[in-house]
Amino acid sequence: MTTPLDALIPIVDRQYRRFGREAPLDGLLLTRAETPSGLIRAVYRPSFCVVLQGAKVSMLGEQSFRYRAGQGLLASIDVPVTSRISEASPDRPYLAFSLAIDPTMVTELLVEQSTALADTSTVSVLTTTDLDADLHDPLMRLFALLDTPRDLAVLAPLIRREIVWRLLCGRLGVTLRQIGLAESHAARIGRVTAWIRNHFMEALRVADLAALAHMSIPSFHRHFKAVTMLTPVQFQKQIRLQEARRLLLTEGGVASVGYAIGYESPSQFTRDYRRLFGVSPGRDGAAMRASLTPEPVL
């Protein structure tokens, strides 16, 4: 089955072989896999993900989001997701990219075009759909810039703004607006999840988090769980343990990693790590260092 984005397949494949996962454009990540994956646990940032070849399944709590070649997934806030690459082979590898979205840019566009984009419906913080046709051209132009570094700094911001505008006006617009509407429940919880992500080692005070969201404590608890499918403490724990997995790739000591991410008890760190990843941190770290291929998070 062909899609209008097939022209991007050889370009993204070439750029992945050239740069690896991190392309020389802030917030642009590339993924290529020749076999289906096991479970991948990650916290998605506000971003727009597109599958060019193969297929993937992402889970938010009990909700399942399936997307394949020619389709995209939009994450409107920092949210914990379990996913797996479901279709990939050496002949037709899974190929995808993710582009981070700046909430400030979304807000600016909403302010400039408030009458045209008045729908403020509350929707899921993850949405998948077929890509709108008017996204094809700016995406092609964005990837073409990777071959002209002189133009990248000047033209990439303009193209990214065009992409965000096309998203706001298209099928993913209702979800994307949740990023830019300061008083939407998703945006309020998004401020909290971003704060937790940046301060995951600090002790949490629910009253402070509720104040950041401009909500009462009962309302905050209800909306946080509805959006992320986790409590704030569970969310923080996932952030900590995913950071631990990154550290274990280069660090040898389980106890030192546990202390580094905020645990006071190595045994509690080991129990929580095994519960999330299904294996002890020592064994998992040794296996990752042996393979030197950490899991993709797209």
C-alpha cells in the first residue's frame, strides 16, 4: 500500500543512516527498526509523530492507539505511554519521525486566529489519524533543509510554524488546541506534568501541584488521573525509573543510580524497577551495555 508520503521514505532512511536517531534540528527524532519491538515505556512530550513505513501501537492506560504508514499521532502534553513496533522487517523496516511542538507557538497562532479556531472541545491528549494532504509539502521541505545547514536556522522555524498551523486547521486540530489554551484542563495538567518531568528528584506536594494547575486538590487529582491514567506519585515514579534506565546504560552501580534519581532505598528502587520493566536493574543494565542499543522512544 502506497501513501502520498512515500517520497519521504528514502530521504528519512538516508538521514537516519547519516545522523542516527537525533537529526540536527532541535526536537526532530528519527526511528528505524528492522524487527517488531518488545514493549517500550516512555513519556511522550508534546509532539507530532508520523509513521512512513510499518506500524506501531501506543497505549495510554487501557486506551490503544494504532497507526501505520501515512498516519500520525499527536501528543498534546507530557504523558506516559507504553508502545511497541508491530510491523517491521529487513525488507520494509519501520520508519518514523517525531517533531516536538512548542506550546508557545500554538498559543500565538490561536491568539492571532481566535475566531477561525474557536472550538475548544476537551479531547484525549493522544490522537491518531490519517495525515492531511496539506502537511506533505512542508514536511518534505523540512527534511530537505537537513541537506542545507546554511538555511536550517533561518527557514526551519518558518516551516515548523506552517506545520503547526496546518495541524491546527486539520483533523488533529482539536487535540493540538489543548496545548495552547491556557485554561483548558489538558493545558493545566500539562504544566504540572512538565514540571514533574523537570523536577523528578524533588519531593511532591500535591497542594503545590494543584496550585500550579489553578485547581482545588480534589479537582486536580480527578483531572490528573483522567489525563495521564496515573496519580502524580505514579507519574513521577515512571519518570524516575526511565531516567534510571538511561543511566544504567553507562553506569554500573545499581545503588548509585537509585540514589541519583531520588530513591533513598536501593531495595525499593530494585522492586519498583522490576515491577515496571520486568527485570532487575542490574540485569537490565548489563544487557543494555552488552547490546549498546537502547530502546527507541518515538
